[in-house]
Amino acid sequence: MTLIDYLSVLFLLAGAVFFLAGTVGLLRFPDVYTRLHALTKADNVGLGLLVIGLAMQAESYASVGQLLLIWFLVLLAGASSSHLIAKRALQRGVRMWRR
Amino acid sequence: MEALSLLQWLIDILIGVGLLWLAWRVLFSPELFKAIVLFIAFGLLMALAWVRLQAPDVALAEAAIGAGLTGALLLSAWMKLREESTQQFEQKRKRQIFVWLLAIPLLLIIVGLGYAISLLTPYPTGLSTAVAENIDASGVSNPVTAVLLNFRVYDTLLEVAVLFLALLGVWSLEIRESAIGSEPEPVLDVLTRVLTPLLVLVAAYLLWVGAHAPGGAFQAGSVLGAAGVLLILAGWRLPHRLAGLPLRITLVAGLSTFIAVAVLMILGGGRLLEFPSSQASQIILILEATATLSIATILAALFLTSRPSHSEKT
């Protein structure tokens, strides 16, 4: 294994950690707002780390571009849909969790 | 390599068990909304299963139509149900005995299917050799497209007809358009502005690439239809001057092109939908392009449910 391989393993594992943390947060957090917070971390940062890790193994710049495009689209869709869900929840009067 | 194949086995088992579990939850969750969300998750996992089975064409169709657009249609139907029934309609618990009566034939079907699978040769070739031998005459190099748009093109004709009939059925219900959802939502607006050109581009790519790689009319149509659904969600409506004849022409374009080609082939001395191999690829492209437009328009119209008004007085 070369240095690039080690680096990409590192990034992939870091991405997996974010996804795991996001999933645990989604299952364990008390209300819709905090759950969205956990979910978007997994989607945005976790997927970003996976994309970096995979891009190091890509065979061509075209596939690097495809990976980045996927990340960009997920960022866009994730941010927008979380915003819409949170806004709708606020409108319907879902209370924010207080300790 | 040993560890890698073990990992693949694990992933396959996870997908299979996950599918069965999700299917169970879809059928037995008391809340309709939860069942719909689970159904969408089921569709996405099913697409993954098709990828693992090396059927990217089916995976694309499942993700776009099965999970995406069917999910959107179910959600819009759910919204309509909630609006129209002021009193929460209680779901009557079906008598246990009927469930068990249904279980017996289902069990027989499962046993029969299992028996049929056990009779198969380990690596059945089916008709794939026949398709591979005749692929040069079909006008395309993707075997799936060759089957769907040439060898068994009447299947696709009937599929397009079924979609069209479904829309006629929905329109004949005369459902009024709901007022909810027409308020402008800035974030959704921006998202739609970014995604719509991209979706149109992807649809065009899928349509074109279908000749030699996974893709085709239904995949392209559902991606284009998704753009329509997004536009409708963002509050866009078809301008009145387009909602009359132009809309109807687009809706029937796919089906009528299929029928026109079929009739032309018969008049030309051939059989129903039998293409001369020299012009097959052009015919397939025309059929697929019009079918894509019609499928997209029909799917978006199904999502809107109410018929777009084309005169000012309605």
C-alpha cells in the first residue's frame, strides 16, 4: 500500500465515523430539530470525507468530477430539505427541546 | 479476495433481510404516512439490490419510478386524503380469519416459486443468446433497449398506454386543486432553479445513452417528470395558453407515435412494429424521444392530480 492508499483509508474511516455518529444522533436525539442537526452532519461532512477518500482512488479526473458533483447535489438537497422540514415543524408548532 | 467475497455476502444478506423487514413494516404499520416513507426506503434498497444483481437498467428505473415518483404520488394522495376527510377515518381491523385465509394461497405461491427456482439450471441463459445473436439487426447495442424497443416493443407500447389511461382515470375524477403548497418558499425556489436545468440535462443524457448503455425512455421520462414535480411543488403552474391543446398533444405524443409507426410498418408490407434493420436505430430514437416527453408530462400531471385549467372561467 502506498501513502495515497493509507490516506484514502483514513478519510473513508473518518467518513464512516461521521455516518455512525449521525445515525446514533438520529435515533437518540430528543426532537426533530436536533435530529436534523445530527443527520446533516453525516450527510454533508461524512459524505464529503468519503468523496475525498474515493477521489484519491479514482482512475480519471472525470470520475473525480462525478464524485464532486454527487457531493454537491447531496449538499444542496440535504440542506434544502432539512430547512423545509424544520420550517414546517416550526409552523406547526413543534416545540424545541429544553433540558 | 476471500475476505472481500465474505464482505459481499454480508452486504447481500443485509440487503435481503432489510428488504423483507421493510416490506413487513410497510404492510403492517398502522400510520399511513409512516408506511409511505417506509415504502420509499424499500424502493431505494430494492434499487441497491438490483445493482448487486448487475441489472443497472432495472436499478435506475426502480430508483427513479419505484422510489422517487411513486413515493411523491403516494405522498400527494395522502395529502388529498387528509384534506378531504374532516373526521379521521378509523381503519377497521380486519378479522384475523381473513388474514389467515389470504396467507394460505400466498404460502402456496411462495412454495411454488421456490420449487420453480430450485428447478432452474445454475446459470440459465434464457433468451440472452437469442438476443445477442440478433443484436446487430436491432439498431442499438444495449441488449435491454434492443428487447424493450425492438424485439418486444409492443410491451413498451402497452406500458405507455397504461400510463396514459391512468391519467385519464385520475382526470375523470375531477379533483379540485388544493390551495396548500402554492405559497412561495424561497429555499425551494432556489433549489428548483438549480435542479431543473440539471434534471433536463440528465434526462436527455439517459435518453441518448439508452442505445448503448443503461438508460432509456422510462428512466429519462421519470427524471424529467421529477423536474415537473419539483416545479409544481415550488408553485409553478402551466400557463393557461399551454394547458389546452399543447398539453394534450404532449400527453398523447408517445402513444400516438407508437401506433403511427405500427400502422406505417403494416402499410409498408411488414408486420406490426417490425422495424427494417437499416432504419431501426432512427425509429427507436424517435419512439424513445416522444415516449420520454409523454411519460414525463403524464407523471407530472398525475402528481398534480387536478386537470390544469386552460380557460379563464374555470
